[in-house]
Amino acid sequence: MNRWIWPGSVLGVVAVATVAASLVGAQAVPETPFAATETRASVVCPGFESATATVRIAAAAAGPSLRIAKVTDPAAASDAGSYRVVDHPGAPLRVSALLPDPFGGSTSVSAEAGPDRGLSASICASASTAHWFTGADIRAAAQSEVVVANLDETSASVDLTVYGENGKMAAPRGIEVEGNSVQTISLGTLDRSSGPIAVEVSSGDGRVAAFVRQRTWMVDAPLGADWLPESTAPATDLVVPGVPSGSGERSLVVTNPGDLTATVNLGTLTTSGPGQLAGTEQVEVPPQSTRVVDLQIGLDGQPGAIVLHSTQPVAAGMWLDAGGNDARHDPAYTASTAPLPSDSLWPLALGKAATTVLQLANPGDADAMVTLILGSGTGAGTDQQVTVPAGSTLEVPLARADTNLVRVRTQATDLRGALVATATLGKVKGLTVVDLAADDSHSGEAPVVFDPHAGS
């Protein structure tokens, strides 16, 4: 799994709502207590205090083994069954569940006004030694922060490596993040840039979870906010899912961290099949640099995914918005993702005002067979068989509900996914993309983090 102005103090949970376990589909409920020897894994869900925005964290597991706690106080974990929504969390939370069943979580934010104006969402993320964020915004009008959470008992030293338009940039290194703590690193200390950059967050002596929160301003007037999703590590073949339909910004961000120029060929996976991007079929990215390609004309309002084939390993992300003037503007982001595992679980709590579509992108040469279980509210999900044609993107609408739960099962080895959500929030055309960025928590192999509440 797998996305600020964080408060100086950590606040407790204000309200907790439990949704019936039937929401996750037909799962056997154990009748015996969990033993202390059972393996439990943890992820971090971003969260913050806001006076103007609604912040919610949704967590789900394929069995009734969820536990939720503050990152700073793992011993105070509370049992959460198989599904829980936490309103106004105030700070990032750790969510854990028993392996090998899949589990996951997401954070959603909605606001008509204020610094977090618009619609935004992020999946909860596992700890790792390295995280890539392609498309960080350090323009004069931007306020971007890296939020790092350390779930271990021991401290971790964190380095930032930054790639801009003209090469590598000076960035903070050796930042000590104490065990069981959250630390915010402002990108405002970097030299300002007219375009997006890429940031690698790495730790040589521990694992951390990391998120990037971006807010955009016009002088002192907010123009929207969202999380920049984590992208896959640089590779020669990438897929960026979650491109919404309609007008608005569609800017591809490509970063080459290597020592040789990368020649990158671009294509699309649309609902009509594979396609080309007229006038932007190829881009040259110099060593240790970032380039931006405007795809708005080439996409022509089509939803889908971008495919990249490069001569050198590159990282990729996209800047998006739903169009409109500054009063209606809401930025969104997507990034390259890894293939979905055979079984994954994705909860979402965007509220009834949001219209959400599941996008499944298939870059392979054979059709992909997928079993979906789509639950909403307190209703149990039912199995739905779909086929994603080779070289195409399939869109599946979700029910408009306070909460949604998506379970994806497939034997396809190259399928990508994203949830694209829109909502009208006052005058704002809200837009957010939740990349189904499958990490180890969805495959049942998440890093095991000490849970002092295990077995109790």
C-alpha cells in the first residue's frame, strides 16, 4: 500500500464509526482469540488536524484482525474488527492486521475552502528503505512537505535526493526520525523551481513510511491541495494509471536519475484500446534531470493510462486538474504503479458527494480476467466478473455511498488500478486519484513491525 501542515502536538481520535464486517465479502470469522505468535503487519495512514476540511481514514481487512493506534503510541492500539472509519484523526495513524490476508487503508480530505480546499486522498503505506515521489511542486505558489513516519522502536536517518529541470539539487540529508514518531520536512527550503521535481526519500539504517502533501496558492488565496502518490522506483517500463476523462491539466513528469540520457517512448491505454500521443510520442530526458510533457492535446479528454518504454531507468508521475478558473481549480496527481497482486483490498471514505470510478489498466498482450467485490455503506459486496481487454483500460463505476470497499482478485500479472473521484464542493470542481499502488501489505508480505498489543 500505498500520500502538509502537521500540528505540533498529536491529537486523539475524535470519532470512530464501525461498518459491518459483511462489507468485505464472504470471509470466515475466527472463533478463537488471536495468538501472540501470529504474524501482524502495519501500515501508516496520513492524517492531520484541520479547522476547514473533513479528514477521514478508512481501514479494512479480509478478516476481523484490524488494530488502529497513533504512530506515537502503539501500545494503545484498539481492535477495529474488519472495517473502520476514523473521522478527524488529527495525525497519522498506524493500522495493522494479521497476515497473510490482505488489508489496506486510505485517507480522504474534502473542503470547500481553506488551505486544503478540494478533494484529496491517499492510500496508507508500508515502511520501506526508499520512496520515490515524481512531481513534487516547489514553485513559488506551492507549499509542499514530506511527512515521514517511523514505526520502529529505534531512530532512522533520512536523506532526500532531489532531481530538477537542470539536474540534482541540494536537499536535506541525515534527518533523524525518532522511533514511533512522525516528522515533517518542508520542501520550501529548496531552491524554487518553475516546474515539478522528483524526490527520493531514503533511509540507510531503518524503514520509514513517507508521504508528500502539496498545497497551491495564489498569493494568500488557496487553490487546492492533494497528496502526491508514491511512484515506483526508476525502471525502463512503466505504467501510469488513473488519467481522468475530460479537460484540464495533463502533464507527464519524467525523471532520469542515471548518468546517461534516457529516450522515452510514450503510449496510452484507453477505454478504446492502445493509442499514440500525437506530437509527444517521444521525450529525451538528460541525466539526473526531470522533464515535463504536456499530454492534454494528445489525450483529447480520454481516460486511461500512460505507458512508458525507456532506454534508461526513469520515474514517472502526472499533474492533473479538472479545468476551470482559479475559483474552481483543484489539483490532483497520479504516478507509475506496480502490478496489482492476486488479491487486494481498498477502502475509501470520500462521502456521498463523490462520484468514483475504478480504472483497471492492462498493458499486457492477453485479456485480463478480474473478480471484483464492490461494497458500499453497510451493504455486502457481491462478486462481479469483468474482462480488461489487452492494451486497454476498463472503467467500473462505484456506488455513490458514504464509504466504499473494493476487492480485486486476478491472476493477471501486469494489471494496474486506480480510483478516480470527483465531487462538487461549493464552487470547486473536486478531483482526486487514488493509485492502487500495491505494496507488500496487499500481498501478505508487509514488513513486520513490533506490535506490543499482539495477542491481547
